[in-house]
Amino acid sequence: MKEGNRIPLVIGGAAVVLLIALLVLGIVSSGKPAGNTASSATVTLTDAKQAAVTPTGAGERKADIQAADETMVTPPGAGMDGGNGKEAAVTPTEAGESIAAGAYEDKPEIKPTIELENNDADQNPEDPSGDADAAEPDDAVQYIIFGRYEQDGDTENGPEPLEWEVLEDSNGSRLLISRYIIDCRQYNTDDTAVSWESCTLRSWLNGEFFDTAFSPAEKDHILMAKVSNPVNEYYKTDSENETQDKVFCLSVEEIRKYYTFNIWHKVEQIGFCERLITDMTQYALDRGVEKHTISSNDFNWFLCHEGADSSVIGMESGGWWLRSTGRSGKWACYVDELGRCGWGSDGIAVFGRLGVRPAIYLSR
């Protein structure tokens, strides 16, 4: 071998020895295989990513949003009674105050007057489904919480939040009717001819009930409604003057506008709508509303011919007043316990076993 070739070999050998020594020193100093270093870095990166994606307080905000949704709107059809969409009223205690104190603080104090016009022409008596705009489908029904009233029959625990069905939402206001029958009242306490204008039910709704059910802040957001009272189309009786009310009962016209009837009998001027089958609160029951449990006989004799589904069997219901005059001033129209009503359905005004479902216009 030539002398000149030895130097590269020596240098190369020294480099190998040095590299081996460095590797040995690295393993001894770390105390564990070098391959675990990458695994440790991956764990640290994953932790850092989770911390960055989850903002502080996100869980609380999600809970607040869910609570607000449950307070304001109850989805339809989620209740115990199947197609009727009824359910136990489980709502936050502060529901009524939150609407009054929070959502409406920046609203103007001047409130418009709402007129309830004659809307009966919107529905063709030959067509049970009515005009396309006459009523919303059942799956579009919404409920809100507003005000308080005794409902569970236990006066010691105070009044409960009132649930309302939204019938119309337009022009900056919502037309609401109580979801349940909330009290038992006569249309008029004296057996004399009256109209909606002079009946004791109207006086109670706009007096004692209005003062009891709503706080001062809530009252500011209930609109004054100009209520029409036209002639009864079946009996041809006159309901006389229009009125201005904060709280009122619906008329036959409004029932036909906001609810889609399964069938409407043109001659008898009476129809059936499953959504009109209405349960009552315990307080209303204690006060005297006559409770009816829909039986198979009810279904077989009546409701199956009216287009009802057999799921109505077993529902608990009661009758409730409308404001329309019946066959005379001593009679008024009402919705019966089987969900039937019309110009030809009426009861004696002093009858004491029917309930009340108040209606109001609420500003947005």
C-alpha cells in the first residue's frame, strides 16, 4: 500500500469511533430510547390543540343558549298526548320575568291598535282545508312563555308560567292563545241577554285576570285590540258593537282562520279540528271545568266520521268559550270537548262548566 492512502483511512476510522461514542453517550444520558421523544412531542401537541380549540366558558354559554331556547319556544308534538302536542309544563321559574325585563327593555312605549277583521271569507265551506293562508300546518305550531297564573292547584307555591300557542306572527306582533284551559268561568253571571261587550267574562279577562297574570312590564307589551263582533251566520243573531280589549276570547271567524278543520258541515255551520281538543290545568279542573276523556265510543260514533285519527282516544279535554253570540243573547258559541265548534255550536251563557283560553296580541 502506498503511503499517501493511509491518511484517509485513519481519518475515516476516527470518525466512525467518534460517532459511536456520541451515540453511546446520548443513550446513557437520556436514560431511555431516543424513539420515545417523538411520542412525547405528539402528546404535548395534542394537549395544546385541545386547549386552543375549547374557549373558556364555552360550556356555560352552550347551557345558557339551550336554556333560552327552552324558555322561549317549545317544539310541537313532544308531549304526552301524541298528535295533540301537549306536554307537562316544565319551564324555568324566571321565564316570565326574563321576557319582561330583558327582551323588551328597548321597545317604544307607544303601542299600536290591532284590528280583528272578518276573516271568515278566507275559508271555503266546501273545502275543509280552507285557503292556503287560512292556517299553519300542525308541525309549524310554536309555544312561548309569558306571564304567570295559578295552574297546578297549589296556591302556596305561587303561580306558574303561562304557556301560549302562537297563532300569527306578523307586522311586529304575535297573536297568542293560552295553550291550556286555565280557568272555569261563566260567559255571563246573570241569566239575561248580553253581547261580548257587556258579558262578565270580558270584564274579568280585562280586569282581574289582566292584573293578576302580568307584571307592569309585561302589560306594556300587550297591545290594545279592536275586536269585531259580527252577526252569527247560522242563527242570524247580532253580537252588536265592536270593543277594544287587551285580553279577549277568539271568535268563530278567528278559529276558522287559524285552525285547519278536518271537515266543515256547511248546513249545520259546525266543524271539527283535532288541534282544538284542549286539556286543562289542575286549577281549572278544581274550579269546575268538566273534564272529558275521549272514549272509543266517541271516536266510533262521531270523530271517525269527522276525519279524526284514532290517536285521539284517551285524550283528556274540556269545552271552552268563544266570544261569538249564539242563538240568542243568552247563549254564546264555544268549542266542545271533542274539538267541534262553529256558528251552530253554542251554550247557555250562565253555564258554569266551560273553561277559558284567553287570547292576546303581544308586541315583538
